[in-house]
Amino acid sequence: MKLNVLEILKHLPRTNCKECGEPTCMAFASKLLKKETTLQACPPLFTPEYESKRRDIQELMAGIAA
């Protein structure tokens, strides 16, 4: 499976909070896919509420790290 923006977006909080510096979670997902940002730029992913989503996206991103 080829990872795409929508697959990443499914695992983000989708709050469009702008804490990452991007206007939407979709924009953040796009930059994440292109490796122009990191998961650490999304503070909500590092809260207990989104812990499982963070783990899921880390697994997805590990597949494209090589």
C-alpha cells in the first residue's frame, strides 16, 4: 500500500487547531507525507486522548522512512 495524505489524515486529530503552524490537519498531513514536518509539531497527538492515533501514524510513517 502506498501511503497518501488521506491515510495520514485519518490518524490525525482533525481539529484544525493550527497548533502545528498549518491552517488545517490536511495541510499538516501533506507536509508530514513530504517529510517537511514531524509528528512532534502536532501537540494534540501527544495528549492521552490521541495516544493511539499517534502510535498508528508512527507505524504508517515508519513504512516510508526507508
